[in-house]
Amino acid sequence: MDLAKLDYWVSRAEQMKENATDRNAPLIVRNYSSDPKLAEPIIAREHIVISHIVDAELGDMSIAWIEPSGKADRRRVGTRISMGDTDFEAAMLCYVTACFGDALPIYNEHPAPDPGSPLN
């Protein structure tokens, strides 16, 4: 996974949360996927649960999902499990998926542009 893209989308989600009315506010991209001081407040606020799996093909992976008692004002909680190499990567992927849905460009290197997407 491209962590720079993940950090961009986490930063964008945080910006939208802070400046919901100002879509032209400057975006500051931070290293959410690798900095515990940045990631942990989001994990706590969004009720993200982190666990681990060991798979024969994938190896040791971190998984994350939103606890059913978490924020219900986004997508249905507890239904999507995100996977990453680290706890913070899985948790931040879970967060941006909850905010923007499954159509995020971080899932593939060269996504086709979608003119109707709310991400543009």
C-alpha cells in the first residue's frame, strides 16, 4: 500500500472534519499511518478496534474495524475490515474507508478518474 496516499486521504478526512464549510482550506498532509501521536486520537475518537491475523499467504497482518458502538453517522459500522502491515496502517485505512467508501484511489496505483466521485 502507498502510505503517502493513505496519509493524504487521512489528512483530507481530518480537514473536512475541521473545515466542513471551507473546501479551499490548505491541506497539510501528516504521517498518520506511522506516527502514534497522530493516529491514536483518531483511533480512540472513531472507536476503531485493532487485532491481528496470521495467514499462510499474507503472513502476520493487522486488521481494523469500527466497533458497533462507534460513529454511526458514516457508513454502517462493523461491516468492513481493513487490513495493513501495521496497526496504524490498518486503522487509518479503516478510517478513510468509513469516511469515503471503497472507491478510494489508494487501493490501486492508477485508478480511472470518476467525474461523479465526491473525492474530486
